[in-house]
Amino acid sequence: MAAWFGLRFARGGLRTVEGEAVLVESPGVRQPGAGPDFTGARIRIGERDESGEVELHCDTADWARHGHDRDPRYDRVVLHVSLTATAEVVTASGRRVPRLVVAPAGPEPRSRRGVTVVAAEAGIGPCHGTPAPRIVRELERHGLARFAERAAQFAAWAAEDGPDEAVWRALAEAMGYGANEEAFRALALHVPWRSFKDVAAGPGRARAVEASLLRASGLWPDDPRDPAARARLAALFPTLPPAPPQPFRPSAWRLSVRPPEAPVRRFAALAALLATSSPAGLLDRWAADPPGTPRALLVPALPFWDRRASWGPPRFRRTVALLGPERARAAAASTLLPLVAALCPSARAAARAAFADLGPLPEDHVTRFVRFRIFGAPSGRRLPAAAHQGLHRLFRAGCGLGKPGCPRCPLAQISRAFDGPPATIPGL
């Protein structure tokens, strides 16, 4: 992503896998949220001047694994860029997309500690001169707007596929928490909740859910070389369906996350939550006590995963919960409370009030990106849930595009009223 954003690859003599010459005049601007990664790219492919969208993956096969071959939003992609190519790239309309394989080259831009390369290339925005208290108030306002948008999105999912599938998909997305959010959402579509409709509630269902997610994710290990891990896999294997879906490539996942947040641990956490209740049943519990939703999502340290982050030997010195308080609060803010507001009308006001009262949330890659652009630092005093979610909304409103997105950003309007040195809040 960062290499394409800064055109940091060998640009001379580029050719598609199909053999056509490629000249990149502009990589486009980063597209926040769902949909293709970059929009407005200008590229000459063979004798054609193309203008449109560009999608990036580690391998071309990830296009279909992420469901882009069935998503009309990707019909305007003019070029697919990847590190390797093992499959064709075909849109929902049946058009074959040219494939370009590149290797990142050249030095990464210098950046201060804790700032991602993409954020450093985007730079600090013009909103940096706005007094910080004014920005925080705007962030809270945009956080409430994002709450309403998320609720509308979940209502649309429920109208299309029913409440069980909507909650299942949203809960899986929450397990990804930023780094693997898209992969978890794609996995929930790949393995829908109806796959488990005939599995009785209890420990057997937990094993079936964990096994199916693990197998479909492409992260089922060949041989963990650990007796306890082998025994665990032996218990999971009989619960797999007779014809499991084609697994993802492991490259679909970002595995360089904090060990407690490893995808394989999140599969086990999701399975534990749904061991005794359907997704719609969980929703009823959340609606009965919206302020208590973070507590309802806690998953303690369970046998086998209590000291492990992977399928090898134990690596934690002490037991670690599968889903702790910080991640539970983040999931409540971004997913559980908007779900209650969307699908439980009688609890809508209570869910919105619980969201407004929710305390500070942990940072993620989106909030670090936007905080750097606004405040000149990727972290600091943690923001309340509403302001935290406001950072996410601004990312999708334009900040995630870098400098080209500034005119679209709502903060641009209020930042023009201030022309002095940036004000700061201690620790912000």
C-alpha cells in the first residue's frame, strides 16, 4: 500500500502479467473504507490511456477470496497490483483486469517513531492549526454521526440476509479490529452462520465454529509439532463439514499484530461467544442492557489458548484473556451498540446514550493515522469513544486520502477560521 502510494517501486519497463507495457502517470488517491484501494489513477496500459481505480493485494488470488469478483463496487478497477500472481482477476461483470506484479524499491520516507509509512507520506494536514478543544468537539459530533451510519449499515444487512447473518458478520468484523477487519468480514461471508444451524448449542458448537473458521481462513497448520496443539486439532477436525469451502491464502491475513490479537485466537473467542446462543440471541442480551455490552463481550482465558498466540508451544508467561476489556469496549462502540440501535427499536435511545458515555478506547491504525495528520503525533491521551469513532469517520470522509482529501474533510471548513500556531492539550 505504502509503496504504491509513494510510487516506491522500479517504474521503468513495467509490464502486466499479460505482457502489455505499463506507464503509471498517477497512482491515484487512497480510497478510505470499503471499495477499491485507490481511485482516480491515470495509467497507460499498452496503447490505452486508462483512468479509474486500482486494487492492491499480496497475491492476485486474494481478489476472489475477498469476494471482489462478486462485488459491483470493483467493476471500475483498471489495474490490479500485487507481489505475486497465481490467478486471474475478473470483475462481477465478467471483465478481466490487467495484473501488474511489482516489488517495493527505494528507501522508505523518514518518519518519527510510531508513525506508519503511509501516514508519513500523507503528511500533516492544514487542520493542524485549529485549536485542539474545537477539534475534539468536532470529533465527538462526527463520532455520533458514524454511530448512525453504522446502524443504518447493519439494518441494511439484516434486511438483506436476516438478523442472524447481520450480527454474525458484524461480530466477525469486530474480531478483526482494524488490521484484519476486511479479512474477518470476508470470512463471515465465506462461512455464513447458517453453516451451523444444525449444530446443537454447547461445547460441540464452539469446536465446530472454531474449526470451520480456522480451516476456511487458510491458517490451519500442517503440523504444529506440539503435542497439545496436535490434540487440539484432532478434537476440532471431526467437526468440519463434509465439503468445507475453499480456504483463503494465508497472505489474506495480517499476522504481524500483537500476539493476544492473533486471528487464530479471535476465531476461538468468536466460537466461545456463540457456543450457547445464536447471533440474534446475543443481540437480545445486549438490548436488555446496552451499558453492559462491553462486559457481555469479554471472553476469559480458556484452556489451550490461555497462554498461546499460535499453534506452537505456549509463549505467554501468564494467562491472557481471549478478549479483554479494552477490545470489548472498542467492539461495543463500533459494532454492538450500533447493532442494538439498528435492530432493537425499543433500545435505540439507550444504545445511543451508552455510546455517548463510553470511555476512552485503545488506538488502532486508523486513529494513529488521523491523529498524526491533525495533531502531529500518532498517540497521546486516549479519546472518549465518540471522539475515537469521529477519527474513523474523518478517515473515510477524506483524511485517509492524504493531501488530496483535505478539501473533502469536514475539518477543513473550521480550520480556515484559525491562522495561528497550533494549540495543544497536554498529553493530546
